[in-house]
Amino acid sequence: MSSSEDQEYETEQKNKRRTARAALIVEKIPCADGQKTFFGYAKNLSRGGLFISTVKPRELGEQFMIELTLPTAARFTLRCQCEVVWKRLFVRKSPHEPGMGLRFLDLSAEAGEQIDLWVTEQVNTLSK
């Protein structure tokens, strides 16, 4: 992407965000064979989805089950189906991390509430 495309993309993404977001490390995600593997680092977690920083993003439209644990006192674990809605490949010297944007498809109301609580907590902690 050119510099002007980068700025346009960033502005577009900021305008699309309707809920607060916070960063979270996603260490393990179940694969189709039931085994869990390291996947990437989650950033911008919200009720709608998340960005996972990875040098091997999955293909647009690909759907899979994701599992992550919020680092709260209760260690809430959420599991839901998600879909890759955008991806960014590794580009040498780019200011943007490679990875993919995921949209939650069947997030439970309880999981959504837990995400909102955790994100609010993170935002409040950072603003102090």
C-alpha cells in the first residue's frame, strides 16, 4: 500500500469501530483435529471481533473455531466461530503488522458482556 492508501485505510478502520477495544495475547486455538496450537497475538479485541497479528494469516472468508481466555480474575474462556474479513501480508519495512481481522459469528451474549467488561477495565487502567 502507498502512504496515502495507508492513511485512508487507517481512517476507514477508525470510522468502522463502534466499540472500545483492547489488546490480548491469544496463545492457543483449537484446530480441526482437536489439538491446540499457538496462533498469534490478538489486538483490538472487541465484541465484534479481533485482529490477530501473524505472518501466516488465513484466507479471506475462511471460518474456524477460536478459543481464548480473558485474563480476568475469573479467567473467562470464550469459544466461538469466526470469519476472516481482511488480511495483511508481511511487507518488509511496513509500519503495519501482518495479520488478519476476524469477525465473531456466534458469540454468546455472556461472552460479549465479558469482553465489554474486560475492555472497559483495560481502557480505564490505561487512562489512569
